[in-house]
Amino acid sequence: MLELTKIEAFYGPIQVLFGVDLEVKENEIVALLGTNGAGKTTILRVISGILRPKSGEVTFKGEPLLEQTPPEIVRRGIVQMPGGRGVFPGMTVYENLEIGGFLYGKDKARRKHMIEKTFEFFPMLAERRRQVAGSMSGGQQQMLTLAKSFIMDPDLLLIDELSLGLAPKVVDDLIEILRRFNEQGVAMVLVDQHVDLALEVASRAYFIERGEIRFSGPSEDLKGRDDLLRSVFLRGESAAV
Ligand code: ATP
């Protein structure tokens, strides 16, 4: 469904991606893992059309994507869930979801339909539709961020750091929702510091180091690659001290 070929990307004069090849098949969940600053978010930016690579190809459903604007890429079915807090704290849950669907423009009926469909996935948000987002817990706000991504009816969801700073129970609830999205046919690229979790959810994984893909294959196989995963685990442990 999505194919990146030989992507070379720069920030100014600094090269951060070196010949990256990456593929996501229909309905697949792919984990994109790596150390800090390896280039994971940059890959997501390239897919979303926010960062134009210097060379390489991106195709989605067989069509080239690099000439498309970010809104057009969303309309074609690729939605990126932002890392960190992705809600407007002063607005209600409902208003946040309306903004999530702003690309529907004048098609208010479609937007309303998608908001109601989203509430079926997130009954907790339906109950709180009039609550100001900033008054909810961190986990509930992350739930709302995920719900906002769903409003645009994605075929491919790019998720940057779902679990960061959240309690395990909250993360479990979010993962359960991702699995249900996936049952509805939504493919995903999952970037997460929480390696065990990402490898549990994804069937296939990539490991990136300093802008180069060092591993691609079944998640099960990456679980055994201590030589690669060690650097991520070590960093996680030092962060916890
Ligand atoms: P992290 O887990 O820390 O977010 P990452 O794998 O997502 O890491 P990227 O955010 O893609 O890494 O960053 C790749 C490299 O590009 C890093 O060296 C980073 O410092 C650099 N970088 C990221 N964004 C910019 C930017 N806007 N301008 C310049 N350099 C950037």
C-alpha cells in the first residue's frame, strides 16, 4: 500500500535519512523503532508530505505521493497522529473532533457522521463531549488525540509515541482501540520508545540507526536482536534513573 524507496532527506545541510526503504502492506501494523534522533519522526514527516526528501520515491496505493501537499495526502487516506499533546485544551471534546475533521470543509454531514462513528469507538469521549479537553487526564487527552486522527477516516495511520508518559492501563486501552481500528482495515506505522509494546502489536518491524535501516522483518525476529535493541533499552534505563 505504501512504499518508500531510497529516501535521502536533509534538514538544511545536515543529512538525516540515508537510502531508506520502507513498505507497509494493506491492513498491516508496522513498528518503526530506533534510538533517539535516528530519524523515525523524519520518516513520518516524509510520508505526510511535511518534509520533502532530496531524492527517492514515495508511492501510496500505486500513485506517487511526493508532489502532493499534506492536506491532499490526508484526503488520500494517510493521517499522522502527532507526538505529545495533540488537543486544544481550551476547547470541548466535540470542538476538538470538529477541528480534526476540518478538511471535510463544507461537507458537514460527513464530518458529523465521522464524529458519531468515532464516538462508537470511544464511548468515554462520547460521555464527555461537552467537557473542556484541558480538564481531562493525560490519558483521556491522548485518547482524544487518537480520536482526532480517526475522524479523517484513514487507511494508514502514522502514530508517533502513543505511550509516552502514560500509565500502563491507559496504554492498554489505547492499544485495544488500535487493534479495533486495524480490524476495520486501518494499516499503521507505530513509532514508540516502548519497544516491547510496539513489537507486541506490530507484525513487522524496522529498526533505524543514524538514518539507515538496520533491520526489517517479522517483529518476532527483531525481539531476538539484542545487538540492535540494547541501545534503546540502555537509553530507556538511563532515562528512568
Ligand atoms: P526521537 O525519538 O528523539 O524523536 P527520531 O528517531 O524521531 O528521534 P528525528 O526526530 O527524525 O529522530 O530526528 C533525526 C535527526 O534530525 C536528529 O539528529 C535531529 O536532531 C534532527 N532534526 C529533527 N528535526 C529537525 C529540524 N526541524 N531541524 C534540524 N534538525 C532536525
